[in-house]
Amino acid sequence: MKSQQKYQKSFSFELFPPKTDTGMEKLKACVAALQPLHPLYFSVTYGAGGSTQERTFETVDWLRREGIGTAPHLSCVGSSRAQVRDILSHYLAQGIDRIVALRGDMPSGMGAAGDFPHANDLVEFIRAETGDHFCIAVAAYPEFHPQAGDALADLKNFKR
């Protein structure tokens, strides 16, 4: 397959930011145990509506200080352009060069999607704000997104 010749195989691990200092120590031990497998990076999730944002920042910063590749998740649901711009500025200042851009699931009780109805809106905004600084990864539902209606509509949206 041409794609296998063109692209080196890689993998990553996904981390959930710990809620406690004890959890952070456990996460550090887990990362140390996984490092010998040579992942390309560790992605760090971002809770619904940014509920774990500060812990995400702390985890990403620790990985960066340790010289470990990282890709913070950036969920845009419920976010304004100003909020996302601030987060991007934070990551730029830290020297982060990879982001996992997601719309994210609507937290219960949240009525509006914010300034970014879809993940592709977030990707376009990141590019407009930062050019090609970030390597941007995206994701899709394994079957299709419940709001897409059908798999073909979802695929068309994903390709945007």
C-alpha cells in the first residue's frame, strides 16, 4: 500500500487529567511505564464544556517540561472565539505544536453550541489564528454522529 510506504506508523496514548495530586502522581507513573513503547505523543482530554481545563493545562505543561510529546484536546462546544483564542495563546506560549480539535459533546443543560457549531469551524479558526503552527488531529464517531442523520452525511462533514 502506498500510504504505508509514505507515512511512518505511529501511535499515541490518551490521558485524562487527574482531579487530585494523588491522581497526578499515578498518571506520572503510568506515563513512565508507557514511555518505553515510544508513542508519538500523549493526548490530554478536555472535559465537557472545558470542565477540566486547568488540569488539562497542568498535565500538558508537565508533559512538555519532561520533553514528552503532547497533543492537548481542544473541545469547542459552548466556547467563544475569545476563549479559544486564549487557549491557543496559552499553548503557543508553551511551545505546543499539536492539537486534537473536537467539537465535543454538549454537557447536559447547555443550550447553545457557542461560536463553533462543528469541529471544522474550530479547525478553520485555529488555522486563521495560528497559520500552520499546529499539527491538527480530528476525530469522528465510529459509526456516525447521532446529529448527522446518516453515515454519508457524516462523512461529507468529516471531509470538510
